[in-house]
Amino acid sequence: MGSQTRRDRAVAIGSLLVLSPIGAELLAAYDDSTGRPGELLFSIVFFALLYGCPALLIRELARRTGRGWPAMLMLMTAAGLLQAGVIDQSLFADNYGEVKGWEKSLRDTYISPLGVGAFFLQGFVLGHVVYSFGAPVAVAEAMRPGIAHRPWLGRRGIVAAGAGWLLVAGAILADTLGGDDHGTLLEVLVTLAVVVALVMCALRLPPRPRPARPIEAPRLRTVAALAFLAASAHALMPETWLGVAGAVLITTASLALLAHTVRTREWTIAHAAALATGAVISRGVLAFTYFPLVGETAAVPKYTHNIVMLLIVATAGAYAVRRARTPVLLSS
């Protein structure tokens, strides 16, 4: 392996490990770490292990087996469900930490036989797919387009990523089970069964991409703008059954449009990065509209936090799009 390739892999891996915790947690600015630099540094390391490591492993599995985004998105859905339904079990919690308004939000769309709130179910899982895993992978790959479709980790890297994730996930699970608010054994087992089914379906997807459609791909700024609008509309849905229906409709329509568009002959990794950047910028912009749901934070550190996090993801996204403006096409 050449020195340039090693540097490219280091940049891509490091970028993914930083962008995952920012996209998953810090960009939303919803807890009491908001505006506190010391706690934020710890959060970046902690959530890099919790979200960045599985994102790396999912990407590695897909790229090593010749698969692309359809398989990755299915694996990311499994990982998001595993996180919310098994590791922290927030899906089944009547109250979660000190989050304000949690119980009301849960009960407004509660499905008694499943023990979950429909709004939380779609929101948590989709949030992990987009912000914890998908968007960071898309941006990190575009930062180094020459290795975007190649494996990044050796055996030691795979072991390290797996061990880091298991360490943090195990600690969270132990803390969850040590409290009074977690899922029943049946709820957890059903969740695990769905996770396994999703993984098996992902691995059965054919590695070969479908033939490209003989039409032009949309402009990069159009892709980013549509992603921003779709992500914003989804996030602004009310926590009611009407909001669930609207969120599902937006998600379904977005996936259908994306599935049609990515098969155009000119869709590149730059388009994937633009799509990811539009979504994460929406998350960062909307974070200006509320104060943290946990703890108390003064206005100056709160808005400083918002600005810094938004600048990080916007700069990373713009850099990735610019780097990826090459004729290298996506493999799926």
C-alpha cells in the first residue's frame, strides 16, 4: 500500500469517526453537553465508538462484498433498530433520562401490543440511518473519491472498530438493564429478530448495480436543496398520528425519488455527498429553533455551539463535494 493511499484512508476514517457523533448527537444540540467544550470532547470520543465504529464496519462489509448503498442502507436500518431497541432501549422507555416531554410524545402515538410509540420508532431508526451512519459515510467517501469504493480497514482495524463499539454498547446496555425503564425480554427478542432479518436481506442483495438510465443527473445544488427540504419537512412533522403519516409519506417519496435518480448515468459520489450535506445542514439549522431538552444552557454558549457544529458539517460537506467532482461513478 502506498503512502498516499494510507494517508487517504486515515483522512477518510478520521472524518467518518468525527462526523458520526456530530451528526448523530452534537449537531442536534438537545442535551446538557451543549455549549460545554469539555463535555463535547468526551462526547465526540464516546459517540465515535458508538456510531462511527459501526458505520465503518457496515461500510467495510458492503465494500468488501462488492455491494453498495442499497445493502448499506439496509444494514444501517438494522444498526439503528439495534441501537434504539436493544442497546439503549429508548424505543421501549416510558421516560428517558431527563428529556422533557418524553412521556407525552410517546403516548400520543403509542402502539400497546408493540410497546413502542410509532413516532419514536420511525424517527429514531431513520435518524440513525441518515445522521449517525449514512450521511457521515457519504461525506467521508467523497472526501477521498479515489478510495470511495475500496475497503478502508485491515484486520486489525476491523477488530479495533468492533471492540470499540462492543465496549461502549455493552456499557450502555448494562446501564439500561440496571435501571427500571427498559424493554421486556419479548420486546428485545422481537427487535433482535427483525435486526437479523434485515442483515440477512442486505447480504442477499446482488452486488451488481442495475444498468444506468440514459438521462442526466440533477445538479448538485438541486440535490442538496431537495435533501434539505425533505429533511426539514420530516423533522417538522407533529408528534401525532397525522405526523407519523406525513413522516412516512415524506420518507417513502424521498426513497422512491432517490432510487430513480441514482440510476442516472451521471450520478456520482459528489451527488451522494450533496444529498448528505443538505440533510445534515437541515438538522443544524433546525437546532437553532429550540433549547436543549435536557438540563439548562445559557443563550450564548447554546448558539455558539449551534454555529460551530453547523460550520463543521457545512464545511466538511462542501469540501467533500468539491473533492468528488470527478467522472468516477457510484457502483450502486
